Amino acid sequence: MGPQDEESAQGMSSHQAIRPYHDDSDESDSFGPDAPLNSSRPSTELDYNKTVNPTWRENIAGRIPPSIRRGWRATVTWVKGPEPPRIFSITPFLPKVQHAPIALLDRYAPKKIHRFGLLLLFYFTWLLTFSLILYRSSQSSDIPGHGTPVRLTCTSRYWSDANGCGIDGNRCRPFSNATLAFRCPADCHKIMLLNPHAVGDQEVVYKPLVIGGPLDYNISLSSSLHDNAVYRSDSFICASAVHAGFLRDITGGCGVLSLAGEIPSFPGGNTRNGIPAVSFPSYFPHTFGFLKTTTTQCRDLRWPALIVSVIFTSLLALFTTSAPVFFYSTSTILYLTTALATDPPAQTDFPNLISIAAGRFLPAAFCIAITYLFTARRTLTNLTAQIEKTVLWLGPAWVGALNNYTFDQIPIQRLTPHDLHAQPGAIPALIIVVLTIFGIALGQAWSFRLEGRMPKYLLIYGIFVGSLLIMLALPWLSLRIHHYILALLLLPGTAFQNRPSLVYQGLLVGLFVNGVARWGFDSILQTQYDLSRGQQQGSTLPVVNVLGTAATNITLGLGGLPIWDRREKQYDGIRVLVNDVERFRAYGDEWKGALEDDGNLSWTWERHHLKGDLSRQYPEYFRFAYMSGSETGDYSKAGVWESNGNWIEPKAGASSVDTKGVVVRSVEGIYDGI
């Protein structure tokens, strides 16, 4: 036997020696070459006939066509972005020029303690300068013979809407022989009516409420009034002062107005000094004009305050490379400048203004902090393009914070169907805005893909959209996306360092600051009542018939009371306005008019004549509304009793007779000082 044979024999012996143990007495049968497979014993070979149940994912995948599966895998791969991802970073143009402020700081303040001291000096200097300007702006010197001016808002008025002044306006007396020293803020031309407001047979909307202007005839006060301009007392006082040329809109100012009593007509109908006015061809019991030579130097110093803040924030942007110092300091200065100077809430005294600004600051600071941690930190960290940061981030931030001068020019006041259809140019403007935002979103999404972060942000915005859809579906509530909310929703989409993101992020931070400082944290969900204030209620309107006319009176049939409308609401009284002044009010159970044979109610109105002018007659405008207890329904449109005795029936539909579409502050609270 050769060596190879010996090795084979030894290998066989060793193979037999390590044969696996089986608990079976018949080893020869079990391990023979022709032994059948015993199913009761484990097998070391694969059983290809065994059935494996697929998972639910495999079941779903098996039902999807292969082409769709391949498309989905390709989409997922595309969304994840390139490998390796491209991280954006701004390389400064002209680096020596942009790094010059940093080099200057390194030369003269090389240590951290030096820079900390400079930062404290910066804060102190800005705060001192800004405070001195605000203090000077808040002070008003006495007007000789009239006392200290009362601070008004842009919507302050003498006369309340509809029945607010009571029968014959007696709650708003005196009508004449009284003066008021007042102070107006700047930029009152921006305050406008958002819902139609009835003036005679006209409706005023999307403009300040100014009725009247320079008279083409003389009254007893004509020699004392500036430009002989007289206005109905339901006009905005400050806008009327600008219309008359008594004050400048850009600075506001102080002066004295005088109540002029009842006058026969108001020419108006023109635009003066940027303020449009409405004419009214009949009398009104309560009017005012502005006394000559009573203007004083009490200016609204919002523009000097703005210039100071812009200069200081620009210096901060140029000389600091610390992202948190720049972001938090700039955001705070933006907020305080907006809340106290450029677009303050409508308040008549400075302590209240400071109180409101302080109350809104803490929640605003929380939002700013979250914005920095999750958005701005990535954009501003290690950014050394100082001039580009100043121009591309800080510049748009001020544009957003000055929203009342920039984006307020877009003809979209509220995103409600009523406003979009009623305001000229609103729908085209909305289309342009939506397309612009959509185009910007596509560009930002592409940048997220290049950085490999698109899946994460698709999830974030999917949550945003889902939440908005849920809120949109809630009953009895309406979704209202204010511009501070829009800014917070869009800010996460700017979380990388490139030049477009600098622009978008600065702009959105400014819009957020403006929205919170001016209007506060208004709810994203509002009731229908909140959204429809000042609009028609859809209540039942009185049906009025003319029963007879004479030279000096008219008798109107007002129907029966009580009545029920389609909402199963009972109306038990009726009000009548004549020339927008309440002249008659009664309930069915204590009717002061005549009762006809058929049970319907009637009322006779004697034509009104001005004192000393009994021969002249003026057209009179009648509006009618039902009452349910103390609640008043919609007023009808005006029926006109012309000066020649003809009656013009009211047009179909309701009219608006209040100004709840804007925040209106009545001047009733200052009568004690008149």
C-alpha cells in the first residue's frame, strides 16, 4: 500500500470516527447509502418544498407594479440627495473689504473682555439715544388757552355709529361751543375701513372715514377755521386734520378743534393731502373744524427713532461675528423700535404703550430663541461676509419690520372671501404672492436636497400642512393665518447658509416682529363672530311703505310686531335712522306711533329744518332695523325723501353702519375735558 492509499484510509477512519450521534438503535439502516429519509429526524439539508408565509409588506409590494416600485426607489434616492452632500457656505466677495471691520476690532479690542465692554457700551448708547427720542416724542407742551393736548389714535371720533349716540344724538352732546386740544400720530392715512360703512345712500370702504372738507359757504366759525373746512363728527379726527391741511401726515402733530354744531351740507368728494373724503348733501347735528394758528411743535418722532436703530444694528452687523449676539440683539432692537415707534398699537397714552410692549415681549423672545436654535444658527454661524450679512439679512429684516410701509401697500387686507372679492386688485395680488412663495419654496427645497436634509424637512412641513388641514376642518372655527404665523411656518425653510436664505430669513424675522409688536399673538383659530365683525348679520329687514306725504311730513308704514325671522329669532322693536342719526325707537308693546286698522304700525316724520333757515329743505336718508330686546339687527339701505317731496325706495339688501372692521376708539371718554 502506497502513502496516498494510507492517507485515504486514515481519512476514512477518521470520518467514521466522528460520525454524528443519533438516538437510534438501527444505525446501519439509518446511515446507509440507500436509506430513506425519515421525516421524524432533523435534516441538515434545505427543504425547498417548505412554504414560507410572506410579510404584509411583501404582500403590498407584490401587488404594486414593478415600474411603480422602481419609480418609488428612484424618487427616494433622489430625495436623499447626492453622496456626499453639498453643505452650503458663503465665501465673501472682496474678502479683504468685508473682513476689514473684523480686523479693526481685532486690532483695538483683541481680548474678549474688551469686546464685552464694547457690547455693553453699544447697548447703553442705543438705549439712551432711543429713550431720549421717545421721551421727546411723548411730550406735548400746553397750547395757550386750551391746555395739554389729549393724545388721540388714528380712529378717534366724536360720534358713535348707528344708535351709539342715542335718540337725536343726545349722548354725544355738546354739539357746539366747545373746543379740544388734541395730538395725532403720524401715518393715519393707512387706517381704513375694511367693511362698507353707510353715509347717506353711499357706502365707504377701503379708505379712511372722512366726511366733509372746505365749505363753499360761510358759517359762524368760518373766520376762525383753518381753510373753512368742516367735517361730520363721525369722521376720523386725525385723518380729517390731514385732509384739511391742518397737520402733516408724515409727522402728526398737535392742535385745537372746535365743535361747529349743525350745518346743512358737506361738499367733500375729493382727495387732499393723500386723504380721500366723502361728500354728504344734507345736514348733520354734530360737526367740527380746526382753529387757525393753534398747531404746535409736538411731532411724532418715529423716523428719528428708526434712523437711530438702523444705524446701531448696521454697526452691530458689521463688527460682530457672533451669531447669537447678532441675532438676539438685532431681533430685540427690531421689536422695541416697532412696538414703541414705527408701528405701535393704537393707544392714547405712553405708559399703556410700554405696558403692552412689555407684555408681548417675553412670548416673542421665546419664539425668537426657538427660531435661532433650529434655523438661524445654521445660517449665521461662521459667517464672515460682514457687508453681505448687513445688506442681505439686516436690510430685509427692516423691510419686514416696517410692514406698515412696505407690504401693506399690497391690496390684501384680510384673506377672507368677502375681502378678496370686494377689494380691487386683491385676487391678482394674491395670485402673484402665492406664485412667488411657491417659486421660492422650490428653490429652497432644491437646496435642502443638495445638503441631504430634504427627507427631514418634508416630514416637518408635512406635519405643518396636516395640522393646518385638521384646524381647517374644525367646526365653528375659522383658520386665520396672520403674518406672524406665516413667518414662523416659513422660517424653517431658510435653515442653511446661502445668500437667498439670508434674504428670506431676515425678511421673515422682520415680519414676525412686526406682527407680534403691532397686533400681538392673535389666535390662529377664530370664531365666525370675530371674522364677521362689522359685516351684515343676514337678519330680517323691515318692509316699509309710504302711507302719505305732505309738504312738511311723511308717514311710513312699518309693518307689524313682533315678527320671527328664518333663524327663529323674535324681533319685538324697530329703530329708524334719519341722516345716520337715530330719530325713532319703539317696541310693539309700547308703540308711540299710530296703529292702522290692519294692525300694522305707522310713524310720521316732520321734515327737519335748520335754525334760521325754515324755507330751505334738504334730502333726508332713512334706514330701518328690527330690534330683539337691546340687540339690533341689520339696517336696510337708505330710502331717500328728496327735497321736492319724492320718495325713493331703499335698494335691496342691508347696509353697514358701524366701523368694527377697524379698531375704533370713541372720543366719548374725553368729554370731561371739553
